[in-house]
Amino acid sequence: ITLVMERPFGIGDYIVLGNLEGTVEEISFRSTKLRTPDNCLITVENSKVSAEYIQNVTDRDSRLWNFVIGVTYDTPRAKIESLCATLTELCKTEPTAQPETVQVCLTSFSASSIDIDVRMYVTALSLADFRAMKNRLNLRIMDLMESEGCSFAFPSTSVYLEKTPEK
């Protein structure tokens, strides 16, 4: 009854319910049917739908993209500063980006990397457009990392062996 009265979503809307997401195909008194991005039809009892935090993303005008780039610890400070500045400009030139929302900053020193956090809102709303934008910008970021002389970090472990004195 709550879903019918409040109408937090309608048929054709793209919603997120907890760890499920998809396009609403049918709403009945007993259940709601979602078509997931991998084309599965999922039926969710309305009591469970009402108990979840419902995100109706159909009417949004932008979408958050937040990601981390890990650079190696041997990267000098000047290169990291240059990378952050150039990466900011690169993200602002992305056609779907909302330039005023682009934030690029060094956020942490992880176990295997110096982490640069990138946060921006884009107008690529559909999953297909969003993925195409991410692909396009990620390839440009790879080129930028190479031109700035920076390397992507990857998880690693150093092992130190002690040399025991010979008897």
C-alpha cells in the first residue's frame, strides 16, 4: 500500500534497492519486478522493497564518479603536484563533466601507493553512457600518467632476509 500511495518509483524508472539495481518492469500489490543491468528479471516482495533505502536515479541530473589513482612511492612531490593539476584540467575538459564539481587531491598514503582521490559529477546518466565516459577518461588518464612520468602502484610486499653470520 505504501508503494502505491507514495509512488517512490514507477514503471521504467531505474532504481537501487540495497544491493539490487535495475529498471522497474512491473509493480503489483505483492511484488516489484526489476530488470538488472545483466538482463535478469528479479522479483522482490514489496515488504522487502519498503524496508530498503530506495534510490530512484531516473530523475537525477548528474551522477557521481569517485575513484582513486594509486601512484608509486618513488614519485617525487613535484610530479604528484603536477599530476594533480593536470588531472584536474583533464577531468574538467570531459564533455559530460560538471567542471565546477571536479576535485582532485592527494588523500592518503596506503600500504603500496600514494593515493590521489578524484571526485566529479557527470551528466552521463545511463549505465551505457557512464561506462563509455569512464572508458574514454580512463584511457586519457593512462596517457596522462605516461606523459607525466608517473607509474600506477600495485599491491606489493617487500621481504628482507637477514644474513646470519657464518660460524
